[in-house]
Amino acid sequence: MNALRHQVYAVVEGGRLGYPLGRLFDAALITLVIANVAAIVLGTLPDLAPAWRQAFDALEIVAVVVFTIEYGLRIWVAVEDGRRRFHHPLWGRLRWMATPLALVDLATVLPFYLSHLIVFDPTMAGLVRMLRLVKLLRYMSAFDTIATVIYMERRPLIAGASILAAVLVVISTLAYFAERGVQPDKFGSIPDAMWWGLVTLSTVGYGDLTPVTPLGRIIGGIATVLGVASFALPAGILASGFAEQMKQRNFVANWNLVARVPLFNRLAAPKIAAIVAELRLEIAEAGQVIVRKGGPADRMYFIATGEVEVEIEADRPPVVLRQGDFFGEMALIEGGTRRATVAARTRAELLVLEAAAFQRLREDNPELDDAIRKVVVERMAENRVAAAARQA
Ligand code: CMP
């Protein structure tokens, strides 16, 4: 039973861990959510053909059934999560059910069943069904990033919002005093003036309320300028926070890839960190030429995943290099141009090290330099032997 539960876990939660069946499950679920939401949207068209309406209703039933089974499976396999707090057969599952994504899963199906017991306002029912879109959050790693950015930058963001609130109150109060005599119907109270203030500060400017007195217009002008400044502030904070977060994520991703290159295993963590910061990830599609014989020696490559083939001479079978191997080092160490053409045999994730960074790396890590040089010597000897055999 436990083995079965583990397998189901690999399917239900395994997509992000890279299990193929898990990916398939995710793809099917995402498709269903999108189709279901599209049906809800189109279902609001007043003159929809009855056939379509029937199809949409059928889809609704399918969706509810699938989402219910999915929810049940997720509860069942929650204990496989590996984290301690989900371990207990009862409390672990209850804790899982209280997580935000689990609550969303529940909220997407529960109204359907409740609607048989109590009568829902149709607008409400439509809104609740739209919640199914939120299910997609599980598959959006970008959303995680945004949430993290907002959390990390919460202090400047709160400061920005406070400034905006203060400016809004001051501007609206001034406009109220300037305009209330002339337009008592529009600027009759500070809350009324605040609606104008918000629309003006956000530079949306609906124009439903506009100051007409000279003083009111001056205040309006100032509000527009201040609005641009105070709205630009949070946008800037979020943008730079986002960039910073992406850099850190790339760093972690590259770190994981570097761990696949045995050459680096002998180094201590701080040294690996220094190298990771210098490496750039590049994807080569199958068949793509990465390095051309006779080309310039500007960088070297480590293979994190995939395979490449090295064609040294046209009439010699290519040498295949795999995950953990490196290439493009010869021209950097021995000088001159590239000794061979290297092309991707499969899609490959390559970690690229520019020539200058490579020289720094060699100076800082003599043992690494030795290891790479040893490989160069072996490869040169191999090529010499092959060349001699061809001439003989
Ligand atoms: P470089 O000459 O800079 O560019 C081509 C690369 O092919 C070369 O560095 C090596 O990394 C690689 N290469 C050349 N000969 C061999 C070989 N015999 N076995 C494996 N790789 C090789």
C-alpha cells in the first residue's frame, strides 16, 4: 500500500521533481483548468448555441469529478511529502489541508456539492468557479518569485504606500478646501475629494471630477507630478527586487548544475561559490555547433547535462563527451585556435566560463589547473597518435 502511495505521490506531486508521469499529470490538469475557465467565460455569452452550452455543462461535471479525485489523492499522498509536519497520518494530512494551495483545491469543488444543499446566488457561483484559475499557481514558479520579492521588499513597499497615503490625504484636503465653495456636489467632503485625489495621483484621470478654481487646478497639477513620482517608486522597488531574486535563483540553479561536474567536487564550498558566480548557463540544441575548428579561443564549457561530439579530423570517428566532461580548454591553455569542432549530440546544458575568468580560476585553484592540464596532455597525445596512424 505504501509503495502504491509513493508511486501516486510521484505522479501527483512529481511534475516539479521532473518525473515524466508527473509532468503528464500536471499538463493534463493545466489543460483541464484552462478549458474549464474558458467554458465559464464563454458560458456568459447570452446567445450561445444550446449544443455548446451542453458541452460546457458536461465539461463542468468532468472538471468537478477530476478535481475531486485530485483533491482526494493529494490528501492521501500528503504524508509522502517528506517534511516532518506532514508525517502524521491524521495531523499531517490535516496540516496539509490547511495549506493555501490545498484550500484552493477544496474551494474549487466544494461549492458544486454545496449547491445541492443550499441555493447560491448565480454571480457568486460564477465567481467561485473562477477560483479554479488559482489552481494554476501551483505550476507557476514565477509566482513564487513575485511573492518572495514582495516579502523581501515589504519595508520599502510599505514606506512607499505610506508616502502615497499621506500625499493623498493632504492633496485631497487641499482640493476640498479650494473647490467645495464652487462645486459642493463634487468636492463636498474630503472622501469625495479623495476619489479625485486617487484618480489624479495614479494619473488615470477619469475626469468625472475636475477642479475648476485656479487654486484647485494648481493643486491638481502638483498632484499629477507627485503621483508619477510616488507610483514610480514601488514599481522601481519591485523591478530591482525581481532582478535580484532572479540572479539568486540562477545562482542556485547553476550551483546544482556545477555539482554534476566531478572536477569541482574536490573544491571547498566558498571556492565553488566563486566559480558559480562566474559561470553562465547556455543551452545547446541537438546538432548545434558550439565550437568550430580554427575558431577563436574565448571561453570553455562544462557539460552539466546532455552529450556533445568532438570532431577532430573529418575522417576520424568523433569523440563523445558527456555530463561532467569539459571542452574548449585546449586553445585557452595551449594557445592558438580551436583544435576541433564540437557539436551537441543531444540537447545539452552547458556552463560557460569566459577566458579571463578561466585564467583567474586556474590561478586560485592550482589543483584544478593540474587536473585540467592533465586532461589536455592526454587529449593532445591521443590526437597525435591518431594523426600518426592516419599518415602511416
Ligand atoms: P579547443 O581546442 O579549445 O576546442 C576544441 C575542443 O575539443 C578542445 O579544446 C578539447 O576540449 C576538445 N578535444 C580535442 N581533442 C579531443 C580528444 N581527443 N578527446 C576529447 N576532447 C577533445
